[in-house]
Amino acid sequence: MPVWASRELLIQGQELREYAERGWESDELRKRAVIEAHTKLANILVKFENLVNQAAENGRDTVGIEAMRAKVKEIQQSMLRTAV
């Protein structure tokens, strides 16, 4: 279950990146979208942390979940670099 859930979270992260990077009518709207996406990505990363902890507690391998979490973290960091 955690690997499946982590894939869903990764897809959500990718969709948020696409949302924030789409063509916005103004710089203000783009900034708002980036802030919204960043906030949602932060929530996704918390969910990843919970999945990692759950998998570890159940004696399951966390490598796949960690890799997907790293991808979402990179999406978040990339978004922050381009927003500044």
C-alpha cells in the first residue's frame, strides 16, 4: 500500500508543478499559483514522511518511497528557485 500511495503523491506533485508553470495572465497570478503549489507540496511531503514511517514500522523497504519523496522535494525546490 505505501508504494502505491507514494506513486499517487508523486503524480500530484508533478501536476502541481504543471499547474504553477502554466502560462498565467500576470506575474501576480503566477506568484499566487507558485505559493499555492508550494503549500500543497509541503503537505505532500508530510504525507511522504508518514508513509516512510509506516513502511519502516511494518518492516518494509522504504527505498522506493524515499526516491519518490526526493523527486517531489526537487519539484518543490525547483519551483522555489524559479519563483525568486
